Amino acid sequence: MLFKVFPLCLAVPGRVVEIDGEVAQVDFGGIRKEASLALVAKMGIKVGDYVLVHTGYAITKVDEKEAEEILATWREVVGAEEGGAP
């Protein structure tokens, strides 16, 4: 066997636009979803911060540059799958 298959978990970066207790509204390129802040409560997340969200939970805080780099990589992956540039 040449390749071993590993499960892949995805976390998507988004910008926090509202906070109500431990629940945030997070903007993912114009789509807003709720995300729990329970796992990052000690990080002092505030409106305007970027977080990585996995299955409805913010799992870490990232800066804007890192969020943009992750999104750019995803755009490349999607473009390659759709027959665009590799």
C-alpha cells in the first residue's frame, strides 16, 4: 500500500461579529453561523477576532493574516478540483 488514509478534520476560519455569553455569531465570507466559545473562553475572544471553527466550536484564535492564508489555500484546492490551476 502506497498511501495510508487518515481521517481529516476541517476547521474553517471566520470573523466574530457578535458575542452573547459563550456563543458567537461568526461570519464565513458572508454566511453567519453560531459557534460556541466554550473551548476558547480563556483566550479573551472579542468582536472582530478571527477563530477557527470545527463542528460548531471555536477551537482557537488566529490572526487575520493566518485566516486569509488558510482561505487562500482552500481556494486553491477547490480550484484544482474544479479543473483550475493546480
